[in-house]
Amino acid sequence: MTKSFLIAALLLAATPAVASSFGSSASSAGSATSASTSGDDKVVLQARADAASFVASDGRIRGARLEAALRLLRERRADARAASDMQLAQAILAR
């Protein structure tokens, strides 16, 4: 249990660096319409709990909301297509 907690803590500590890198490239990717963006944000924000489980379990726990958010991000953003599931989950948590 201590090892799992340590791994989760280390992963969460690394989140800001990965997220800021993703955020920088995401902001330069352009913007969608406000209606589309707010709908996208809702899907992504609803995936936060699943993203936290995914990161803490080192990718072993994959929830349906996280899967939907990953799919949506990759459909809408070119830079997200090149990012790993872990990088995207960490970016979701950083929002």
C-alpha cells in the first residue's frame, strides 16, 4: 500500500510539468466555437475522477468518462493525438 501511495504521489507531483507542456501546445492549436468548447469542457471536466484513478493506478483503471474525454480530445485537437493517455489524463487533472 505504501508503494502504491508513493507512486501516486510521484505521478501527481509530475502533473504540472506535463500539463503545462500540453496546455502550451493546446493553446496554440486554435480555438473552436464557444458552444463546442463549452460542451468539450463539460465532457473533460466530468472525466476528472476517472483521470485521477487512471493516473494513480498507473493506467490500470480506465473509466468510461475518461475514455470519452480522451476520444473527444483526440478528435478535436491535433496536439492531443500525439499525447499518450497518461499525458492527457494528467492534463485533465491540471485543469
